[in-house]
Amino acid sequence: MNNIFLKNIGLIDGSKANIRIADGKIKKIAPCGKDLTPEAGEEVVDCNRKVAVPGFINMHTHAAMTLMRGVGEDMRLEEWLDHIWAIEAKLDAPFIYWGTKVACLEMIKTGTTTFNDQYWFSPSAHLAASEMGVRDAVSYVFLDHFKPEEAQRQKEQCIQMHETVKGWDARSIFTIGIHAVYTNSEKTILWATEYARKHGLKIHIHVGESEKEDLDCKAAHGGLSPVEYLDSLGVLGPDVIAAHTLWISEKDIEILGKRHVNCVHNINSNTKLSSGYKFKWKELSDAGANVCIGTDGCASSNNLDILEAMKTTALFQKAWRKDPSEMPLPKLLEMATINGAKAFGLRTGLIKEGYDADIQIIDTDSSFFLSPAPFLANFIYSAHSDSVSSLISGGKFVMRGRNVVGEKEILKGARTVLNEIILR
Amino acid sequence: MNNIFLKNIGLIDGSKANIRIADGKIKKIAPCGKDLTPEAGEEVVDCNRKVAVPGFINMHTHAAMTLMRGVGEDMRLEEWLDHIWAIEAKLDAPFIYWGTKVACLEMIKTGTTTFNDQYWFSPSAHLAASEMGVRDAVSYVFLDHFKPEEAQRQKEQCIQMHETVKGWDARSIFTIGIHAVYTNSEKTILWATEYARKHGLKIHIHVGESEKEDLDCKAAHGGLSPVEYLDSLGVLGPDVIAAHTLWISEKDIEILGKRHVNCVHNINSNTKLSSGYKFKWKELSDAGANVCIGTDGCASSNNLDILEAMKTTALFQKAWRKDPSEMPLPKLLEMATINGAKAFGLRTGLIKEGYDADIQIIDTDSSFFLSPAPFLANFIYSAHSDSVSSLISGGKFVMRGRNVVGEKEILKGARTVLNEIILR
């Protein structure tokens, strides 16, 4: 792998720098005109009117569902799940492989370099992500529907999949997925949690996504909310990535904060399914939780565009809190970058020496960046994700000038599996 | 002007057709394989994997404010207006010209062929739009701040500008702008309305944008809301384009319906300024109003992307009404196309024989359109506006393959006036 030298690139604070990338890392950053010059054999990239932004970290998605868009449009979560589960019964490894390839294609084009997945046939998802050069955190997902024989089968599959993982490249992450409290028996939740802790794996779970989940949990577990119930089982901790945490009480916020849970907001999914929108990012942060952003899967959200999700998040926060100063943009950027890195203990999510070279190169030579407003305001409020002109992931270009290698073949492969699974 | 022959183009309903465009109109549409073949001298455009969508009609904007992005980020309407008015005191014709050029560039790139503007130095705005090939409805704006001498000056200016308009091309529209009830004396509102009716001009006015406007109006006018007050003056009718109509009572809805007012929803602006989000599109439609979509100006919203505004509108409607079936996509498309045409009495906003050839050509050869879902779901929920590959406005290509003639010169011109007005 050749070194990359980003020459004269803008930083978010408005300054300019030269950046050396080597061995997948940001080796050196120096203000323009200071010391740092290209060395022999380095690829020098002229970054005039370009700005470096950390690659986005999509903290909750179901990548292969990118091929399941539109199978349940305009439905509430519970009805939608019935449609989804009917299709999921037919899924196979090629569907997951091509679905994840398409997802990675879209994530690359919108500036994402790491995604936290929760879906089926994870080795196929990992293979796809790995080929595309995007860092994946894939999971084994527990969803036993309260059937003991299913639980037993899943435990065995989980152990088996965990074995497979040992041959994967160092950049990928394996997590334990627990779908939700309403789809798993207490025994399975406890077993999966213990397994994760024993092996130092993160736990990825849906928590407090809808009012129905909240009410059903209280009815089933002596008045305990999903957060309270999970905490009573000892599940919650800094190794837990909790998707949604939307229907939560003040007491739930206190628990999520005290346990330093990673809470992932998915505004497009929550609003499209009419689950809700009053996400308590500030209250959760203040209490001690680590708040991140995700897109959820494309069957609900309907795309993987983190920049779009950031703008939508800001608009909903300003709207329901009735305060236009709500959702400061630097906080929003943290939620989409460094906070995801913190959840996984990764050295990425910042443009900083020693950090992984996961870098979006934003083309500011367009009308969206004419304004003297801070870069983040123009980027998040005005521009679209096609301002991401190139993307470096793990020190390698995965997109150059909007071109991703193999795009046509990916669409072709996707059409084939769509015909076999969804359309027949 | 050569005829254009769109060969084998998809329609929104999933069928395919050949389309002949001549003299600025859609001359003929025929299903593929039926009769219609290219004639000598026609430009034949192969539209494999392309879909024709009516050009969007942006029913409320302040186009030149595209150069005022970021001058008042994250503020409430009233505070924001103070910032804006301080800059507007310095504006000149070149600023409006280049600001509108930039706005047209962005509108073309996001599929808009007609925009309803309310801003200053309208002849400069019209010149810019006309050069860009986008249909403009520009206004003379009344904003007398309750000063009689200012009102007198504005009446004279209005009459003078109306004279200028007579030399403009037939596609452009001149309207009478009344900024709002809180910025104009009753006398001025009455004079402007009478002038508009005498000359058959539409009236473009802000109504019910914020709670403060509502409360202040009630305090000033014996408990009448802005809608009730305007109706008591005889202002409201089918020739009125009312931007926002967000803070409205059931009685206001009844009035707006009975008077067949054109009500324009601007979700991004309303939420970014924390003005509100519970827009009553359905109640207004049912009552008899004509509901449209706009972006508002970029200083508040912050872009002119109608497709983004459509998705955001759908998400907010699903969210606050707690019903995922809310905001049917065909209705949303009507609000962004044909309803705007109805407001102006134009034969555009549909892909239909005899209608103006204002056509977006959508490239569906991307992952966003793989799904078997209806085209509109993929287009509005999943895709971005860069799916608009080419745009025909008034029978002429104003964008081909994402290229707009003169883009670099427009950015250069814009930077010059920005330096002179905003940055100095």
C-alpha cells in the first residue's frame, strides 16, 4: 500500500494542512507551509477547495435490507415486522452478500467508513464489507421467539460463527446481537450476555423503539420498562449498543447514563414508522450515556445517508424542543463519528495523528459552500452527500471522484438475488 | 429550437413511452411500440432506465438569499429577521442577479423548473432566471413598516416595476408581494390587493408563519388571527399564494378553504427556525384550499431541494400524526408539481400532451431504484436529488447529465458579490 499525501486540505475549523497517511493511519498532520512535504513514492493528492471530515460511523443498521426497500412502505413497526419476517424466512447467503455490497456502495458514496450491523448470514455480510473496504461490525443475532429448541439451535450457531470469525481481518468486529426483549426469552438474553462478556464482545440490541414495546414489557415483567428489565438482568453496561432508546422515562435515562450505555438515534426510521421523534440526546449525554447516530435498515429508513440523518435529526430537535439553537452541529458531528468510535474502543472518528485514516474528502467547490458560515453549517444544512468526492477507509481510497470500483457488477449481482428472493 | 424525442422513457405509473417535445410543449406521448417514431431533425434521447417526472414547482422562496446562508444560523424567526434586514439594507442589483443565478443553478440540479419568488430588485432576479431557462414568478414586495412615506415610495416603485415587466418573455410571471400583516399597514395591504386584482396579478404573502405573528395580530386587530384579519379586508381569494399557514385555527382552515387560497408548506424553514411543524395539509385540502410545497429562502431552510423537502414533509407528517400511512406519496407529488401550476393557472406540472415541456429525467440505474417498490417510494424516500440526470424546462435542456452550462462563471460571479456585500 502506497502512502497518501493530502496536500493543502481544509480542516473543519477552517485551517489548512498537509496530511500523510501510511499503514492505514494518519501518520502526520502539519499546517500548510510547515515542514511536511511529500516523499518519494507517495501519492500526492491536490486538495484545493477540499475539506477533510472523519468517515461517518453508522451505529445501527441492517445492511442487506437495502434490497428490501419498499416491501412494507408506510406501515407501523409491528405490522412492518410481519412483512419483513415473511421475507427473512427466505433469505440466503448470496442475498446477504449482494445486499451488503449494495449497502457498502451507498455508504461509501455518503461518507461512511464503519457500520454496526445486525443481520443474518454475517460471514457473507463481512465478506462483502471487507471486499468493499468498509469496516464492519457484524453480529450473531439472537431472536428465539421464546421457543427453547430455537434458542438451543441459535446458541450452537453463535458459537460456530464465533469460530469462523477468528480468521477475519483485524479491522472487522464481531458482536453479539440480541434482537429485543420482545423477541427473546430471558434465558437466551442471559446466555447471550454472558457469552459476550466472557469473550469481550459488544452487545447490540434494540431497546425502547416503540410505545408498544414499552407497554408490552411492563405488562410482561411486573411494570419494568425494557431498560429497567434489561438492567435487572445485568445486561446494561458500556459494552452495550442500544438502538433507538426512544420510549424512555427519566428513570430509564438515569439507568442508561449510569451504565454508560451507547444509545443510537435513528430518526428517519423512527419517524417513517411513526414510532416517535422526541429523542433525548441531551438528557442521555448529561446522564453519562454515549449518544450516536444510525440510519437503521433501508426497509424502514430508506437509505444509509448519515449526512441526511444528521440534518433530519437537527430539524426534529429544533422543532419539538421549540428552540432553534438546539442540536449544536459539533455535537451532531460527534454523534456521527467519534462517539461511535468510543463505543467500539476504536482510534478513529477524528482527523488526528495516530488515528485510523478513515477520511471523507468533501468538495467545497460548489454553491453550497459559498457562504461564510462555518463549514459544518454549510455541510450539514445545505449540502448533499454527493459533496463527498472521495473516501479513504483504513488508509485506502474506496472512492475517487465519486467512482467506486465495481459499481455496475454490484447492481447486476443485486438484481439477480432480488429476482430470486423478493420478486418470485 | 429543435424538437426533442424522448425514446423509451419510463413514466411514474411504471409504463414506458415515447415523447415528442416541440415548441416548448409536450406534443405527443405514445406507449412504446405504438406509432410514434422520430422525425428527421429531431434530437433523439435514449431514455433507457430513465423516468420522466414533472419539473418541480417551488411555490415559496427568496431566491437570492442563497447567498445569505449562514448569516443567522440557529435563531428564532424574529431574531433571524433582524439579522437579515441589516444585510438587506445593503443589497444591490448585482447581488440579486448573482444570488438568483446560484439559486437557479441549485434548482436546476434538483429538478425545479418554476419558482415563486418574493424578493428585492426583481428585474435582476428575472434576468437571471430567464438566462438560466427557469420559469420565474417574481414580485414587487410591499414592506412599509407602517411608515406612510415608505408606503408611498413603494406604491410608486411598484407601478414603475410593473411597467418594466411588460417587455419580459411570456413564460415569466409578475406578482404583488405583501410581506406580511406584521410589516405592512392596513392601507398598504388594501392598496396592493386592489392593484393586484385590477391588473390580474397574483398576491404572494406570508401568513401564519409563527405563534408570535398569530398572537401579535390578535392583539393589534381585536382578536382576529392573520387569516381572519386578511379575510376581513377582502384580501383572501384563489389569486392569493399564502406562504406557511402553519399557525392556523379550525376557523382559519375553513376560511382558507372557502376562499380557495393556495397554501404553501415550507417544512425545512419552519422546523429550522423552530416555528412549528404540525402543518394541516389534509384539513386544508379537504376544506377547499390548494396545498403546495416550497423551500423558503436558503438563509433559513438552507437549500432549494424540493425532493428533500418532500421527504422531510412526509417524515414530519408521519411523526406528529402518529400514523405511518400519512402523507400519501401521490399527494405529495401533486403538492410539488400540479398544485403549483394550478395556483398560477399554468398548463404544466403533468407529463401530458399539450402541457409545457417541464420534465425531470430521473436516472434509475442506481441502487436506489433496485427495489420493486413503486417509483415514487424509491424516488422520494431513498434517492437523492442527484438522481435528476437531465432537466427540460420550457422545451429546452437546461441540464444534461448533471452539467449546467456556465456553472463555474456563476460561482465566480457569486464570490465577487459576496465579498462586496456580506464579507466586507
